[in-house]
Amino acid sequence: GESVGLHLPTLSVQEGDNSIINCAYSNSASDYFIWYKQESGKGPQFIIDIRSNMDKRQGQRVTVLLNKTVKHLSLQIAATQPGDSAVYFCAEIPSSASKIIFGSGTRLSIRP
Amino acid sequence: DSGVTQTPKHLITATGQRVTLRCSPRSGDLSVYWYQQSLDQGLQFLIQYYNGEERAKGNILERFSAQQFPDLHSELNLSSLELGDSALYFCASSVVDRAYEQYFGPGTRLTVT
């Protein structure tokens, strides 16, 4: 099955370049902010999380930045590869809750 | 492979009917979540169960219900189906203190005709 998103914003990146995917969130009381990746025909896959008391967290080839002043979250992918093609969702977990609220998603496409 | 299994993969049914979607969580995960993904609504949280008990509820319609069994598998029941219920339905599981790190199954694509 295809991923959601006839109306998703799309980011096109040259293979090997860095990708930056941005997200605005609304709930300033959220404890966790998360990035998920959804490849075509698959379920979302956890990438990285950041707690609300942090500004930056690094993983393998990915970095998440949190700017609470402007309620902005970003995912940076270093040396983008064809396998990074997917829809990327930012998400948040409100305080005292265990449910994830997903954003609308950004489709990342890679140019060879 | 996330370790979460969902059946069936595809389901085609008519309006007014009732269907049951099944999910088996990762081994050891006590929390199970259900999500609906449609073209115009994105990923919407429906409901969460923890060790057999309902833990959190999202925008789940009254026509929909779920349960988690003693062996931790979960079922999502959708009744009086409408065309607008056509969507991908995902199940996810997590360990209790890492709700942000959910493992999603491959989904069930429901088509209501």
C-alpha cells in the first residue's frame, strides 16, 4: 500500500547532500518530540527522540534540533542516501500522556 | 521487520459491514496502540491498551472498539462501516516506559465499497 500524502510537502535533495526537514509543533507542554520515517508500503519506523529539556540530540547520521522558543523541530540527515527516501513525520507526546500526536509529514525524495 | 504482525494485509468489504483487525505485538511489549492513516487525516491515534486495560483514547469513533487479550494480542473491531473508513490501520507496540519509541506493524489496508 502507498503512504499517505497526496498533499504532503516535498523536499528534493541531491544524493550525498545533507537534508533538513522542518516541523512546527503546537503543544509547548509536550515531554517528548520524535521523528518517524515511513517508507512506501510500510509502517512508520522510529528514528530518534528528544526530550523537551534538550536542544540537540545526535544519532547515526541524524541530528534532531529542538527550539522551544519558536516551537520548531528539525531533523538533519547527513550524506543523504537513496534509502532515505520516505515520508518523515514529526510527532510529540503531551505531558502525562502516552499517545503520540503525529504531524502531517514531509516527503523526502533523493536525486541521483 | 519490526516484530509486530498484523492480519489481514488487505480487506475489502461493503458499507454497513463489520470487520476485525488483528495485531500481535513484539515479544515482551505490554502496550499496544492502534492508528488510522488516511489521505486527508494523516496518522491518527485511535486507542492504546496496556496489559489488557485501556490506557488512552484518541479520536476513535463509537462504531469502533478494541480489546487486548491475556496473550497480549489485540483486535480492532470496526462496525457499520462507511466509505470514509477506508484507510490503512496500523498497530504499534512499545515497552511501558518508552511510549515514544513505538514499533509499527505493516498495517491492514481496509477498503469499504
